[in-house]
Amino acid sequence: MLKSLLAAGTAAVLSVGAASAADLPRRAAPPPVFTPVPVFTWTGAYFGINAGYAFTESDTLRTVGIGALQANVNSGLRRQDVRLSQDGFTAGGQIGYNYQFTPGSGFVIGLEADAAYTDLNRRRAESIFLPAINPNQLTNTYRADLSFLGTVRGRIGYAFDRFLVYGTGGFAYGDVTQTVAFQTNAPVTYFGSRSRIETGYAYGGGVEYALPTDSFLNFFKSNAVTLKVEYLRYDLGSRNLLVASTGAPLSPGVGYFTRFRTEGSLVRAGLNFKFGTF
């Protein structure tokens, strides 16, 4: 009898404890960890390489004679207008810095400096024989060379997240060589040459796209790798080259003026490695 009462009491106590435990509130599960997706920004420094195609836009050299020698130009012994077209390969590098006002999409300003080799070395030689005017065989030789081009330019554009459209413009400089030689039979009777750094301006525009940070092109573990396509027009001005007499019987300073103009365009693609805090 006593055992039965003890068993019944124990069961009742356990039943009440279980019911009380069921009434206790459950422990809340920890909130999920939210990792925000980083917003891309173009702010930061960068460096890179570029390559493309270069071509001239003003290809005509114009020659005038000094004094009585203009008659040779009028008669065709020395040609007044000569086409000297230039085109070729270009390759170089650039460094710069961009600042984006609002991450994601927004305006971007920047500054870029670049230098590039330009395969714009062209030479033209022509023979002229007009016995009714001059019994001698004449040879006229022209050469123009832009061996490299450098620029320091501002950039302004608008970014659509990782896609950037921009315009650019600023200072340009290049190593320019220009030569003219007029021969009568074998000897050179008139010659002129100049080689110097010329300055001017450049402007253009392009588009640029930022690849993911883990791109296989990210050799330097930068914040981003960007690809760009760019058009750039340069103008280093025009110069008159004195093609002077090389000696007797004509005195030095007698000769011709040939006018060269150094301007053209670059169409190129580039690869940039961007570094910054974002």
C-alpha cells in the first residue's frame, strides 16, 4: 500500500514538472549574419599598358620657293604639294588617379599621364625629269617621323557601377623629326632637317570596364583590373622647315620652305590595375 502511494506521488510530481517546463519560453535562434555586398568605386590610383593603331590626318607637305626659286615650284621641278601619309603600330603605358563622388553609379574625375612609341616614320623619294625646263634629273626626298607621343590629360566621366564612359583632354608632347633633300643628279643642292620635342594638345574619349577582383588577369593582386578602349587625337602644331642651299654657286639661305603639320589619331585598347581602399 505504501509503495503504491509513493509511486503515485512521484508520477504526479514528474507530471507537474513536465507541464511547467513546457510552459517556459523557447530560446530564440541567433539572427543570421548579413554580409553586405561591397559597392564598387572607381576611386584609386592605377597603372597599365596600351597598344593600338596610329595614323596621321594632315598628310600634305607644302613647299614654296624663296624669291626666284618659286619658278621651280610653279613649273613642277619642286612639287608644291606632296602627300606623306603615315600610319602604324603604337604601344605604351599609363598611370593615373580617379575619384568617384558617389560609389556605385556617379560622376568620376581623374588625371592620367601616358607615353607611347608610335611607328610613324615615313620617307618618300620621287624623281622628276622635265628636259624642256631643266636637262638634269631631279630627286626630291621627304621624311617625317614621330617616334613617341606623351600626354598629361584630365578625365571626366560617368560610371554605371563597373562601366565607365569618359572624355579626356590636355597637354601633349612628342619627338618630331622632319627632313627634306633636293638633289640635282648626284649632289644634294638643297637640304633641311630638324629634330626636337614639339608640344601641343590632345583630346578624345573612351569606355572602361572593371573586371572582378579575382579575374585571371589580376597579376598584381590589385583591387580591380579594368579594360578600356580609347580614341585620342593629338595636334603638335605646324612648322616651316628651311630647305637651304648647300653651297656655291648659291649662297646659304637661298632655297625653299616646306611646311609640316604634326597631327593625327590613336585608337587603342588598354589594361589597367587599380589600387585603392575600395
